[in-house]
Amino acid sequence: MEELKVIVEHLDLPETEHMIFRSNHVSNYIRLAATLPRDKEKLLADIDESIRYLKSKKNYDVYNHDWTK
């Protein structure tokens, strides 16, 4: 998640361009969705929240955890 944050932080798309960002595959720790560049700040906030959440967990099973909670 920290690496993803760096990538998103450095994305510099013109306002006239649009990129759909999805991180919703079963192998992803957290489901994220955004349309860039419009949702960049929200996506970064979601990534920060995800980083805090993941750091707070000591014993969790990434593949069997219910991420909707």
C-alpha cells in the first residue's frame, strides 16, 4: 500500500485526460476505486486509511479476511 501511495502521488495527468483506477481483485488487500485525476486526493486518503488499518492488524489472514468490515 505504501508503494501504491508513492505511485499515485507521482501521477500527473492533465485534467483533460481520464484514467480509471481499480484495485478490486481478490488478490488485493483493500478494494480501491477512482477516476484520475479527479479523485486523486480521495484515493490518497483511502490509501492512507488502508495503511493505518493494515498496520493496526497483527494477526490477520489476508486471503480470508472480510475487508468489508
